Amino acid sequence: MYSETPLGFGAGQIPHLPNLYCDELLYSYVARIARYNGWSSPALLKHLYGKDSSIKARMSADLPIRIGAICSKFPSVPDYDPRLILHRHTLIPYHTSFLPSLAKDDIIKNLIDSDAKNGLNTIGKNIRDSYLKFCPQCNLENLNKFGESYWNRLHQLPLVDICLKHKTVLKLTEVKAFRSSYLICVDNDSCPYDARPCVSFEPGDNVNQFIEFAKYSHSLLRRPKQIEDFAELKRLRMNKLSHLNLLTSGSMIRADEFADAAQIYVGSITKYHPIFDINGRWISNLLGSEHRCNSPVYHILFDYILKGLLNDGIKITSRACWPAYKRLFSGYKWPCRNRLTCDEVRENVRIVNTSRRKGGIIVATMQCECGYSYSVSRRPDGKFNSPRYKSAGPEVEHYLCETKGRNVMRNSEKLSMSLCAYRSVLKKCKKNKPDF
Ligand SMILES: [Zn+2]
Ligand SMILES: [Zn+2]
């Protein structure tokens, strides 16, 4: 079906040149050209890069190189201007968005002109997704509209798991994103119906965090940031941190407090993307030197946390009284664990206190209207440890006084407390029992 022989035609002589779609990856376009003309993609790539090129005829979906050479084989119309192609049909604007202007211009120039991979030295090490992603609904819509679908660059942004148009979770393909000589088109084989979703949400996950992250990532493609120099960016962020009371007197970031904030504002994201090791080095790297943190994912997350803190008007004064911890527990139904004197259907359990422990563990104390209280600790991965009994409360104590504490086993079970704890409550009751 495909021709493997080198293509014998010159510039502008590709017989069937389809239209480029909005936000279509250059990779996707080249794959479609091959299909439209019945050629193999390695043969087409060889033609596009030029026969004498020392470059292996391979192409990355997110960061293609030698864009100028490729575009020279297209008609000379504005749509095929290499700079325009780079800005509209690759992820390069995203990957260069937190670089100072001079460095960015240099990389872009290299990716357009040079034979070498110079441009990739800096941004090629950025965090990138290894496989292409797709939105089934987008594919269906495109199919109805154009008779075919294509790889949308908005879906390929690193760690972006959501299609913003349909608010659905993207699906993962087995199509390699880096340096392929066989370019794959979107079809039922590459984007199967039963493909694995990028993320499977669990109860309690805050989907909004994923949406905000995707929005910010998209905006970097649409309106690339202009950063004159890194020092300026750093100064801006330090100002915000200091406004939030998140800097020590020595202008260091208060890492524990910042980690708490991260937990609250991006906890659902960090749970699925362990590269954001929340107590890790990325935050200090980000505020350190421009060469230590090029990947936009870190900048996006950092700015997202800062924005959340500023919007909420939170001034961090002391850890223990920080009400924001409460939010980590407030999305759940906490039952009363006292089934001895309290009706299970009573829904009056309140979070009365929260505090932070070592290792990012947040502990909340729950108290029922009946006075019974217990504590729950939340691990950094968002899971809760089993609740621990704290105090029985007046209702229980009154009951135990009245009944003289019979049925030790059964009662302690009903009160979700250990025998030992139960006996100490009994002892207290005996001591306080009024004499009649
Ligand atoms: Zn979609
Ligand atoms: Zn209760």
C-alpha cells in the first residue's frame, strides 16, 4: 500500500497537501500527508528533512526540529511560515515559556534553522509525556465535521489529563511521542475505544484542580509569557511569598507551611503525579537558579498555589490555627463512632481542631453533639488512617455511671475504643459517681 522508494520530487511538489487543522501537531500533519499520498512516513520524513541530512529521519510530536527545512517543502504561503508553524502546531511555545527572552529566541532560531539539535539541549530535558493522548469526544466531533481526526496539541501538554472543551479525562495511547520514524495517524487502531484513561479519579479528588492546571497550561500555548530575565520573575514571586508571610527573616521559603498550602491547593494533582514530591526540592529549585527548573509544570503548579493563597486572603500566622487544614476533611461525611448512646443517623460531627504532624500528616479532631470525639489523620497521599478514640463525652459517662459499666466487651466495641480506654473511662465514672 505504501511506497518505500525515495520520493522523486522537489519543493512544493507534494501532490496532495491537506489543510492544517486548528491546534494540529506538525507531527500529525506530516502523518496525514503520508497517508493522503500513500507514502510511508519514513520516506516522507527523509524527503522533508532533505536527502543529505545527517539527521535521522525521525520526528517528535511535541518538539520537532528543523522546522524550516520541513516548511521549505510546503508552498510559500503565510500558513506555512516556520515561525507560525512552530507557534501554532508544536509545544515549543509552552516548553520555552519560562525562559528569559534571549534564551527563548535562541532556542526557537535553532529549532527552525539548525541541522543540530542545539535547541533541544535546554528544553528537551523538560518533563514530557512519553505517549500521545486523545479525547474520544473530540475525535468523534472531528470525524463528523472533517471526515477524519488529528492529534491535538492541547491534549499533549505534559500532565494535562483533561480535555477542557468536553471536561472529560483524556485517554492514553501506545503511540510514542518522541523521535519516531513511523508517524501514526488518529484512527480506531491508534485511539481505541477501550484505551486507558490518563487518571481515574477517586472520591474526594478535586477535579477542579486538574481543570485549572490544564487551563494554565493551555494559556502558555496561546499567549506565551514574556520574561525579560529570571531575576525579575523570582523577585515577583518572592514579593508574593513575603506578602503571604511565607518567607523567613533570611528570605528563605517556609517550606513546611508552603507544603501545607500545596497539599490544599494542588493535593489532588500531586497525588497522581509524584514528580511534585511536595516536600521535595522542586520548590527551592524553582526559586534558585533559572537553569535548575525549566519544566513549565513546576512553574504552573507554583503559581497556582500562590494564586489560590492570595485569592483566599490567607495570611499564614501559625500552623495550628490555620483553618485551611479543615478543608482537607470537610468534603466527607464523618459519622459518630459512639453507638452506645448516640443514634447513628445523628449527623452532628464537627471538626473542632486541626494540626500538622511530621511528614505532612494532618490530624483533625472530630466531635459529635453527644460529646464523643475521635481523631483522624490524613496522609500526604490523601488517604485517611483509621480513626482513633479521643474522649467519651458526658453522655457516655452518664450512661456508664447509671449502668455500673456492665458488658465491658460489648460496650467498648460499641464505643469504638480499646478495652484499656474503656476501663479508664469506667474508673473515672466510679470516682465521679454521685453518692445517693
Ligand atoms: Zn474533547
Ligand atoms: Zn454522637
